[in-house]
Amino acid sequence: MLSSVHIENIALIKSLNLNFSAGFTAFTGETGAGKSIVMDSIGMACGAKINKDIIRSGENEARVELLFCDLKDDTVKKCAEAGVFPDEDGCVFITRTIDSSGKSVSSVNGKRVPISVLREISSYMINIHGQHDNTELLRPESHISILDAFAGDEILKKSYIEKYSAFCSIKNRISELSVDDMEKKRMTDILKFQIEEIKSANLKDGEEEKLLSEKKRLLHSEKINKNAALCYHLLYDSINGSSATDNIDRAISSINELSGIIPEADSIAERLETVKYEIIDIAETANDFRDEVSQNPTQALDMIESRLDKIKRLCSRYGENIGAVNKFCQECEKKLSEIELSETKITELKKELKSIELDLKASAVSLSDARKKAAEKLSAAIEQELAYLDMKAVKFKTEFTQCDYGSDGIDKAEFVIKMNSGEGFHSLSKTASGGELSRLMLALKSALSEKEGAETLIFDEIDTGISGSTSRRIGIKLKRLAKKKQVICVTHSAQVASLSDSHFKVLKHIENGRTITSVLELQYDEKVREIARIISGMDISSAAIDSAKELIEGRDSE
């Protein structure tokens, strides 16, 4: 359940801490005090879209923190599948911030997570119903997902989606191969030209780098010849007989004269011999530099430039480098082969498609049958709930229309309602008023309560447009729902608020010249006065006080 909430710098809220308990919690307060701001802040922490304009004027950042504790095993399992694990106390701590640039950051138990993960795990723990959800209920497109949630047909739907994905993949492949003869000829000619152009070039990996290196050598051939020859002569083959090796030979002869006189003389002579052979090797290597340079560098340069130009042209057409060009060629060969064998391939794919379509049809029918059975149970559950909420004459059902295979199966589903006996069924948008929609949404939530995994349900003014005994019944329904789930409700109804286990009042006041929203948890006497205020307005009469006590003290008998 939701254990605590911390809100900073959102709209009129400077800093706010709330602690929640299980059962039914009510929020009341005058219009504009900030009740919905509290609920919107919780929604923000759960991944709802937000705007930087929510940041309190004069502040650079807004922040909301939620703490969920006493999680059910199923919730923990689903969070683990999303890569989120409770802390050592079995709790999940969610934080979301937004700065003045509009950038938001989300974290779970101190670890930063993408907004998609935040939304996913939040949905396992909390379900927020705002007034806009009534509008969503009017959209027939959303009805199939509501029905699926009630049916609990995840396995059937997953199986169907897998088959539908395979079916679409093969259909697309057939479509790609099924081009007319003229188009095939055009594509064949293009592919053959591209393949021939690339293959005739005989490109090799690393070739361009080698050519550029050789080009550099040729451009400096005169310098290479001059300096390589000078190095060779200075080290080994001097014209005047004073090369390095000539001088070392003289040094060796001099040292040998000291043999038998100086103990180290023989060792030094050996070392000089080693140095001499190393110098000869270096000199010959330098001399080879001249041999590697072409006798006709201009002609060699022209050949290299021509080759580099061809490589450049091919890379500009088919890939950023030789490897990419050769890969493109392989892909062209594959496409050409597929075109040449397209008729055979299409025949094979059509056989495969027919086989998959049989499985797809069976899967779609099974899913449709499960939905229709669930729709009957949903109708019965909704009508029972509505009857309790003073809508005894209302009939509810789901109308199905069969359609082609789609991501949701072969069903289009729309909830329709009959408000009075003797009338026909009509779309919700043409029949239900705001108050009726609120009761219908509550009936749906009650029917889905066993199916939905969220342990905390938030209702933001679910009783809009409803008064009198019907409001009382809504309160009783919320209280009963709170025996299975944690229920938090924003309400303007004394009948609803009086039934709550915990009661918070949202206040707005001036502090240091600025308006601030705060929240006070009410004790019994404070709750009585707040219920009386809702009943009678600002002038709280003794009769209103007595009525408030009667509502509160009579709650357990409901």
C-alpha cells in the first residue's frame, strides 16, 4: 500500500508530508484549496506527463517521493520482472523531480530508471482515477482493454499476438516479393549492374590504406632515394673509405693490440664486432628503401590515383568504406536471388501463411469466445453494482462487431447502456450524464478490483454530480472496496467523507505574503466540524454538527 508521500515546490505546495494507513482515506477542502494538486503530484511520481509550469513560482525544481510498503507477493514478482526489487524492509521508494528546463529524473530505491519502467511498476501498486477517466470511458476504443482486464485472458491474448505477428511478417514478405514483371526486370537490371560494378573492382579490405601509404612514398621518392643512399654510404660504403664500419674495423684492430694486456680488451672487440654487423644490417635496410621506390613514380602515382578514385566513387554510392561496399554487394546478390526465385518463394510463403492463418483463426476465436463469456459476467457484475448505486433500471452489456485480424483480435467491443425499461441500448456518450458516468466508473472499478493487481486505488471526485442517498451509497461502496484495497478519495460529499477511516483536510492560507496549500489530518472533533461545514457551508450550525455526528457514528452500521 501507499505508506507516505512527500511533495516539494508543486503549484501552491511548498513542502508537504503525508502518512497513509490501510482502509478508506478521504480528502476534503474548499474548492481551489489544492486537493487535486495533491493527487496530480502522486500521478507525477507514478510517471504521468508533466509540465515545468507546475513548479512553484520562484523555485528551480519540484520533487515528489512515494513510499510503498507491505507489498503483495504478486506485486513483488511483477516488479522483479521489470528489474525493480524492494529494499531490505520490503518497501519500494519512488522519486521523481522536474527542473525549470522541463527535464525530469525518476528513481526507484535510489537507482535511476527510465520513465517507462517507472510507469510499469507504479501500475502494479497504484491506480489513479481522475475525472478525465470518465471521458476515456466514453471512447469505444478503450472498451476492449477494459474487458480484457476483467476477463484475465493474458495467456490467450499473448498467444494470439504471437501468431498475429508471424502472420503479418509473412504477409509483408509476400508483398515485397509480389511485384509485377516490369518492376522485377527493372530491379533485376539495377541489381546486376550494381553487383557487376562492385565485383569488377575487386575491392580488398585494407586496400585503400595501403594505396594511400604507397602514394605518400611515391610523392617523396626523391627525398627517400637521397637520404637512403646517404645513410648507406655513411654507415657502410663510403666513397672516401671513412664509413662507420670502416672506422669500427680500425677500432677493432686497435683494441686487439691490447689483447693480453688489458683483460677487457677481447670483450670490447667482440662488442664492436656486434655493433658493426648491426650497422651493416641498418645500412642495407636503408639501401632497400631505394629499391622499393619505383623507377617511374609518376606512372605509379597515376595508377594509384585512378584506383583511389574508383574506390571513392564506389564508396559514395554503396557504403562508407570498402567493407560496407562489399556487404552491399552481398545484399544485392541475395535480393537478386530472391527475385529470380520469387515465384517459388512466394508459393512456399503462401503455404506457410495458410498454415499459420489456421492457427491464427483458432486463436482469435478462442480469444473472442473468452471475451464474450467474460462480457456476460461483467454485465451481471456491473448491473449489480449499479443497482446498489440507485441505478436499478439500468442494463449494461457489451456489443461485439467482428472485424479483420488486428492487434486486438477479431473483435471490436463497445459498452452500451439502457437507462430505462422500454428503451433501447445506446452508446455511453449519448446516454449517460456526468453523475451516471461517475457511478458507472465506480461500478467498473468495483467489478475489476479482484482482477487489477494495484493495491492502492485513488478516486479524484468520483462523486461529481451526485448527491443525497446516492452519495451515501457511493461512500459505502468505497468503504467496502477498502476492505480489499487501500482506497483514497477526494470528495465534496459529507456522506462519502463521513465513512472514511482517515480524513485529511486541504487548506489554503497566506504565509509571508504567499499562498500555501497545507494538509491537516483530522481528529474526531475536527472531522465533525469539517463534515458539518460541507453540510451547511461556512456558518456551522448546531444542527449541522448533530447531522455530522450522526453520519460519522452511523458509518459502521452500513
